[in-house]
Amino acid sequence: MLTKEELPACPVATHDLFSNGVHLVENGLGCAVCVSGTIAAHNNDKVRFVPFEPKKTSGCVLIWKKNSVLSVPVTLFIQQLTML
């Protein structure tokens, strides 16, 4: 585990796709916070995943506008999710 002193000073930014942010990390231009498993698709030795201690957890939700007209694929998707 890295100590506070070992962490480099990193610029603060946001990204919606880790594949965009990973290039900055690979070149030493920043650090990224991501979900475990995201980094697995980027096989290289310039980037590593260091989990938070203590472990952080998060949930997710899916919302949509009430009484809105939904396409058939969206309706089927929601039906599949509600069956889980």
C-alpha cells in the first residue's frame, strides 16, 4: 500500500472512459481512480491497480422518466433487469 508521502502530486480531472484517462497515467501525467477490473483490459507494466484501504463499496441504480414512451429495446432491457 502506498503511503501519503509516496503518492505523486496529480492533476485533478474527470473522465468517462478509463481508456481515455489511462494514456495520461501511462505517461506519468496523472493518477486515475477506477472500479476494480477496469484496468485488466490494459495489459502493460506502466499502470497498476492499487485498491483503497479500507475497502470502499458503491451501489448503482438505473432510473428513467415516469410515463415516458420507451423504445422496444429499452423496454426489454428494463424487463430483463427487473427479473434479476
